[in-house]
Amino acid sequence: MKRRLAPLLVAAVFNLAPLPAQAQNIQGQPAQTQNAPAVGVVNVPVSVQLSAEQERQVERIGMKIHCPICSGESIAQSQTDISRQMLDQVRVMVRQGKPESEILETFRASYGDRILLEPPKRGLDALLWVLPVVFLVVGVFAWWNYLKSSSRPPARTLTAEEEKRIQDMLADRE
């Protein structure tokens, strides 16, 4: 009994594909695999056939979803198996007619906000997006005020009596 369960346990732990005859796609139907000869090969279903417009939509959505393994790459750019599987899930959802927002929400619900390359701007994230703009506006306003006040002509000119008094004060200091 243990000898029969060992390969299944290894396949389950490492998310490996079952034998090609037992492989299933996302909907639970038998999947066509690309040269998956035996246990130990990741099961990659043949891509869902889409129109050119649907493929462009898949590419747009794929550019908005972060690859869970790669640093700074979308699933459309990445060549990892998990990215290919996620992109196939996007293809299936596009084929089913789901809107982009629903597809992104599905991935966000499964993986969290970090899966989106442009996470929603709320809470602390919104503050991090808004503060630089606020500091820029305040800085430009302060700089403009400084330039305006430094280039102002004097409020009034001194009278002869005031100038003589200043000269006398300066002379007394020496």
C-alpha cells in the first residue's frame, strides 16, 4: 500500500502532473498535454484557442498580474510554469466572457493584493501615492513664494533724514 501512495504523495506535494491519461484541465475535463510522458512532468494544457482580440485582451490582463516567482515580471513576460498556468487560467476566463475586472479580482482574491502589478490605492498605499504629489505641490509653492519675495522692490525709499541717521549710527560704531 505504501508503495502505491508514494508516487501520488510526491506528485501532490510538488504539484506534479499525474499520468497523461489522468490529466485534467481547469474545468475538470481531460486535458491535452504537451508531450507529458510520465509522472514528474508539469502538466501544461494546450492553450485555449482564442480570437486575435481575445489574445490581446489576455496579454493586457497578463501584463497586470505579477509573476509569483519572478521579481518585477508579469505573467505575460515570465516563462515559468506557474506563469504559463496562470496565463492559461486567464485565457479560459476570457474565453468564458468574463470582464477584466472580474479576472483581476479572482487573482487578487486567491493571491492577495501583491499579485497585481498595480495594487489598489487604499489605506496606507493611498497615502504613499498621494504624499509625494502633496510634497511636490508644497515645494513648488514655497519656491515660488521665495522667488516672488526676493525679487520685490523695497517697500519705500529712505528719506534724506533717515539716511543721515543711519550714516551717523554707522559712524558711531567705528
